[in-house]
Amino acid sequence: MHTLSGVLRGLILAVCGYSTVAVAHFQELIPSQTIVAGPDQAEIELAMRFTHPMAGGPVMSMGQPARFGVQVAGQQQGLEALLKPGQHQGEELFSTNYRLQRPGDHIFYLEPAPYWEPGERKMIIHYTKVVVDAFGAGDGWDAMVGLPVEIEPLVRPYGVWTGNSFRGVVRYKGKPVANAKVEVEWRNDGSMKAPAGPYVTQVIKTDAQGVFSYTAPRAGWWGFAALIEAEQPMKNPAGELVPVELGGLIWVKFVDMQ
């Protein structure tokens, strides 16, 4: 299945004109809405897929996630039993439905199964989160989940206008990381094509305090991926010890001011 992904990825990149540019991997965790005003909106869907969002695909096969849950008011609840497997272009992905029952910002988090990327000769684990506000509580959005690599938002990650800047702190094992690489991509809805490969993935580095900032030029979902190389290698499917890319991701939706 990964071989099929590689073929499809090559075809898409060739058509788009990005064949000589490495395209970033992003673990998606996208809720159907980010602000739940009342009980009639409390049922949300969360879609999970591993892909190249700006290039529009392809989807790469996900294994069974190691961990999936939600944190509200500092309390975590595992939601692995709610995961529903699905397929797109023959590749596995996951989704779930969840009903919000209490006020407070809900931080949904995902630890996917390690993914072997043969083209880059490394394993990839992208710890991902997204925040949904329930019933106007407006608190808890900056709480940390405790993921190995995690972005601490310095700007509330919902109710954000297009053109606003998003800022965050990259933390590894709880400590800020200076000079960390942060990749940023827009989740393409098919309405635009990047004029050249370097426009596909925006690249930022954190300052001495681990802080980064990015101003979104277009409405929609934007993914921020802080990348760290793990201290220990991991065995790939062939049993070889290879490097591991650890990512700390957060998804933020920007909305046009009408």
C-alpha cells in the first residue's frame, strides 16, 4: 500500500510541477467545527488522515493509532474505542464522531502509528492536536497535553481572522526548543495552485525562546508542524535501525472577515 502511495505521490507532484521538491508530511486531525455554540451543534466529526495537504494528496496509509483522546479542564479521556477506520484511494484513514457535553475548550490529540517513509529513509511520528471551543467557555486552549513534541499556542487557536498571526512555543519533553524547524501548510481545497515548489511548504525557525510566528494569508485550515529528530533510532518494517522524525502539530482554522 505504501508503494501505491509513492506512485500516486510522484504522479501528483509531477503534474503540479513540484517533482524536484520534497513535500512535507502532515498528520491531519480536522473537526467539522471549531466553535460549538449550543447543544444542537454538539455532535462533531473529526477526520484523520496522513497526507500532503497543500499538494492535495495523496493520502498515505495510517496504521492503528497508538493514542487518541480529548483533554478538557486538565482531564484526559481516551477515545480509541470510537475510532472508525476508512479508506481513500486504497489507503487507510480514520474518523470519529464525538458529542461535546460540557463547557470548556476540548483539546483533541492523536498519536499515530509510526510511518515508514522509504523515500527519506526514516520513520515518522507526528503528535497532533486541535482545539474545539464548547458553549462559549473560552478557557483551556493553551493547556499542554504532554506530548513528546508539542506546540504551546500563544494565540487562541480558534476564532481567528484571516491575516492574523499565529504564535506558538515548540516544546520537546516540556522544554522550549531554540532554532527548531516549523513547517506550515494550507489545507488546499482545490481552489489554488502554488506557482512553484517552495510555496507549497512555508518554513520557519523558532527564536532563542522556542517561539515562532506566522501570518496566514488565506482562509481555511493551516497546519503547523514542529519537527525534531528523535534521540533514538527505530526499526523500519525490514528490521533496519533508521532515524525517527518526531513532529508536534497543531491545526488552526482562519476565517475571512465579511
